[in-house]
Amino acid sequence: MPLNVIVERCPQNHPCPAIRRCPVGALKQDGFDAPTVDNQKCIDCGKCTSFCPTGALVLEKK
Ligand code: SF4
């Protein structure tokens, strides 16, 4: 599971801006909940991690 969503870091009060940055549609959000990642789709590009201002999206080193 290379991309982790750290739920405690997400204020969960807004549409996640990082979702639009994902080139493969791997991030989804239900309401204002913290986003979830489909690791089957995720290509570990890291675009979402640099876009989340609270650092809730963390790419783990393999
Ligand atoms: S690391 Fe890249 S492919 Fe994976 S969820 Fe983030 S933006 Fe999408």
C-alpha cells in the first residue's frame, strides 16, 4: 500500500483539492470525508502528496 491517507491530518470539511490532481482517478471522496485511494489504479506519481496542504497524503517508500 504505497499511498497512505492519514485521516487525522485531514480536516474533512472541504472537497479534497488533491483529487483533481490525480492523473489516473485513483482518489475518491465521499462527501467531505478524507479521500480514499485505489491502490490498483495509483501509479505512485506523488502529485497528490505535494498538493495536500496538511500532508494527509503520504507516499511510502518501497
Ligand atoms: S500518487 Fe499519483 S496516481 Fe497515486 S493517488 Fe496520488 S496523484 Fe493519483
